[in-house]
Amino acid sequence: MAEEIINYASSPPNSTKKIAAFRPRILYCSLFVWNTVTVGKFIAPLLQTLSPKFTDSLIGVTLSIQYGIVAALAGWGGSLADRAERKSSQWGHGRLLVIALSTTLGTFAFLGHALPDCLGYTETIIHATPNGDSTTPWDYLLLWHVLMRFIYAISMAICAPALDGLALAHLDAMEDATQAEFGKERMWGAMFWGIGSLVNGVGIDKYGFGFMYFMVILSTITSYLVIGVYIWGLARDSTGAFASKANASENKTTYQSLDASNNSGLNSTENPKESDIIPTRELFILLCKTGYGIAFCVFLFLLASGISVVDNLAFIFFAMLGSTDSMNGLTVVFTVFMEIPCFHYAPELLKCYGPGKMLLIAGGAYVIRVFGYTIVPKGHMGMILILETLHGFTYACQKVGSVEFVARIMPKGYEASGQGILILISYFGVVVGLFVAGWVQEALGPRAMYGSMGVIVLIGMIILIVAEKCSSDDSATKDVTVKPQETKDEQTHLLPGAKFVR
């Protein structure tokens, strides 16, 4: 594994081998084990054990609001990480600090679920009407657990775009890598997501859900240590790719607003009004500047709403089929089974198909999977394991395709901001998906709910296909390889309407 993590640059004629910094994959390894505890598929069953009032619909509403907070704050979270990085004197230290602090906040929020039991608090307050009739009780214990999920959402809104932004910036800085290799880094997160889920499932079966509190403490400490190792790797790097920002002013990105560029023209000789920070709103406008860009956002919204249902409510459905917590953990291993090769061969897949086709592959795999859920009989978890392998295609192709599409449009230095916008779109889909799916599952059952989500994602695929056929913009399907005469800095991947000067 050490040979995979450490990348050695080619040696100059009369010097020893240059040592490159540790790749960001080591951060994905530790933080995704942490994710399996704090936001993994065991959260819904955990909530059911914390209070009997956590019904399917209430869990759906709670998680939808949680992801709504993530969606609302993700753009700000990415911008916060980018601003911290610009203020930092050392490469990467700003985003790493944001990741560490947000992880700490998320850990305290998760441990907050254990606080009422530690204090022995089980009181339920019941308000009575003037005539003596009791109303719906205000269960403050229930409200406390809901509040903990909302606080955790803040940490997730900051950590997720900061981590992806750091990985993209790291690849962009390397001499022998491109941002198209993001999937190879993210692959390690998928691998440890599967390992962490399996460990959690076995631990919960043996020790109960209290095992998750032990795991969150262990994974948090491990994440701190890994962040320290990554910083040490940056310090020992001898390639010069991550040197101190002594010449930061030479690489500063300046911005001319959309309105100014439209009024004066892109080739105007007048001095534009400049600012060191590009507003998130302007970056979002760039993403939606073409018809295909709008279709991309619509499809991503619908696909995310579908994925959210299987990510958050599937274990409740599996319990109806006779699954155990260990079997639930094994289903995650099967999902990762196909994620790993998809992430590993992401550069080749992008070169062959482009991000647009990869998104369609993701949607097709999802539709087949959830339609399969509707026909699996009770007691046949083996069929579920086969269907779960399709999730690897769905998640990996969706992640790689969407990250690459957005990364092509975002200017250098705004990697985390771009991923924040991507999370904003996705998690608004998660909000709607969970809110609707929780009620449908409770009213009509899980099979009807999964069938309806499959139809919704299929509609999104049709929208994306029509947009690709009608659009003259080939940004969704063009080759991602760098032309020989171009350097990384010359590849701005801009859409019409804005001007960035490096």
C-alpha cells in the first residue's frame, strides 16, 4: 500500500530520486471510515433505537432536513476552505485546517446522541390543554437527537467540498498528474467505506449500537494522525510542486463580473473592475450557462434524490427481508466491489465516454437496481447482494462524471467552491428524495417507493439525452486529455460570459 500511496517523480540526470508528497488518497481512507459511522447506512437503524418515535416518515424528514442544511451551506463551506487556503502561507494547510475543525464538530455532534443515556435523561414532557386533555407530547429527547443531526450537517457541508477541493488542487499541482485522475484518489475512499461498513455491521451485531461511539472516536483520532502525516509529506516533498506560497501574487486569479464582461466585451482594452474573490453565485451561473449545463443540474438533482433513498432507507427495507446487521455491512462491501475498478479506471473511462456518458451509465445502473428491489421476495438476501453491485457503477460514474464536468468549468484556486456548488445541487435532490420517499414508504410500502424512484431517474436520463442531442456545446463528451501544446494553466475550460485572468 505504501508504494501505491507514495509517488516518485522522475530523477534529474545528476541527482537522487525526488520524493513526492503523499497523495490525498490517505485522507480519503481515514475520513471515509469516519463517514461510515457518522453518516453511513446505519444512521437510520440507529435513530430507531434512540427513540420509538423515529418512524420511517420522521426519519425521512429528519435526514432530508439534515441534507437540506448541507445543500444550503455547501457552497459557503467550499468557499470557506478556498479562502482559508488563500490566507495560508503553506500549500494545503488552509484546507486541511478546515477539514480537521469540521471533523471535530461532526464527531461532537455524533457523540451527542450518547449524552442523554450517559446523563440518564429519559423524560418526556406532555402539555395539557385547559380542559385537561393531553396534546401531542413534546419529546425533548427526540428533539435533541434531531438537533445533533442538524449540527452534524454543518460539519459535512464544510468537510466534503474541502476534501474534494484539496484532492483536485493536489492533482493539478503535480507535474505528472491531471484532475481527471480524481477517481483514482476517490477509489481509496470507496474501499475504506466498504471496510468500515463491514466492521460496523459486525461490531453492532456483537456489541450493539454503542459500538458506533467507539468507532467514531477511533476514526477521528486516526484522521488527525493521517492529516499530520499528509502535512509531513508536503514538507518533505522535493519536487517543488507544493512549495511555500512566496510567489502567490504571481498566481492570483482575478475576475471580471458577468455584467461587466457583457457590457465591455471580452476583448475590451479597458481595465476591468477586479476582485480577489469570485462570488459563488457567478460560479453557479457559469455552470448553468448552456442548455446542457442546465440539463446536467436537473439530472444530477433527480439522480441524487434516488441515490439518497437507497443510501439512507435501504437497511430498513433489508430488515423486512430478514437481513441482519452483519449482512447489511456485507451489502456495502458488494457495492464497493464495483466502485473500486470504476474509480481506478476513471481516466480511461472519461477519455472513452466523457462525463456525460458516465452520468447516463450511473442512471441506468440505478434504474435496474431499484426495479430489482420491487421483485425480490422475502428471505432472498442473496438477490440483494447481486443488485448491490450495480451501486458501484451508479456512485462511481456519477461522482467521477459530475466532478470532472464541474472541474472543467471552475477556474484554478476555486476547486472547493466548485465542489460546494456540486454538493448544493446534489443535496437538494437528497432533501426532496428523502422527504417524499419516507412518506411514500410508510403509506405504500418500500417496493412502490423504489419503483417510483426508478421512474423519476429514468425521466432524468431522458432529459440529459435530449439535451446532449440538441446542444451544440460538446463539453459533455469531448476528450479530457491535455493537448500537447497546452499546459495545465492554459486549460481554463470556461463557458461563454466570463473572463478569468491568471
